[in-house]
Amino acid sequence: MIITANGKNVYVDEIEKLILENKSIKTAKVFEENYHVTASVVSDLSESETRAYIDDINLCLPEFKKINKLYVAIDTLGGRIK
């Protein structure tokens, strides 16, 4: 659970589940960074496609649950990330 700067509770499992509905997203980790919701994902999509997908998710979330910062790693052949 994340407690935002406003004192609101955000359950990371809910947001991770939404992110992982896209089969091109291999892994998703939601965490707090400077009292804001942050996500790190490994994806088969390009970075711009992944960011667009997260933007779509944010449209459905209340303001305090929106993903404010996103780290994207593209899944590479063999599963190695440089």
C-alpha cells in the first residue's frame, strides 16, 4: 500500500492488475516515489506505446491513484536488459 502526499491509500495490486491486462506487458511493479504513484514495467511494446497505454489507464483512475512517473524497459530477445 502507498500513502500519497494527501494521505490517501493506494493499493498497488489494483494498479498492477490493470497494467498487466495488456499481454504485451511482461512485468509491472507499482511503488511510491516522493509520495507519488510510480510504475516500472517490462514490455514488448515500444516506449511510446507503453506510455500511451499507461495514459489510457490513468484516464480511468481517480487523481490520487494516477501513475505520475513511469520507468519502461523493453523486453529483449533472451530476456536480458542492458
